[in-house]
Amino acid sequence: MDVLQKIKSLMAERQWTEYRLAKNANLSQSTIKNIFQRNNVPTVATIEKLCDAFGITLSQFFATNDDLVSLKDADVELLKHWSKLSDEQKESFLNVLKNM
């Protein structure tokens, strides 16, 4: 798996800049710049912070499409949208579901 490409893909899905990624992951901009400009693979600790910012788990980060075989198309679609939500949006959505 190309970790840098995965990070870029997740950023593109959310239309995030390097600045926004750094801010949401609580990392310095220099850390993010070093990852991309020097093609440095981030440490596991940094990947965990990035995953928190993206709203995904480490498992989801490293999963391939083959790992999602047991999920139906609608499930995958829901998870893709879920991972793009802010914490506030997720909380609101869960409240709506609980009250259905």
C-alpha cells in the first residue's frame, strides 16, 4: 500500500489542503510538508492522528477494497459519507437515527 497516496486520496475526497489536514490532525504544517515534499512515510503515531482527523480507524486506513467484500454497496456508501462528517455532524446524525 502506498501510504502517501492514501493520504492524498483521503484529502482529495474531503477537498482538504495540507493546512487543513495539519489543523484537523493537530500536527504542524512542517510535519505535513515533510511527508509530501520528502516522500517520508509517516510514523504510526502520525498516521493515527491523521486517521482521527479523517474520522477513520487505522484498520480502515490500511484496508483494501477486497477487505470490504462482506459489505453491501449501500453499506460502503454510508461509511464513505460517515467518514467525511465532522464530530458534530456524526453526533447529530446518530441522534436522528436513535429517534427514528
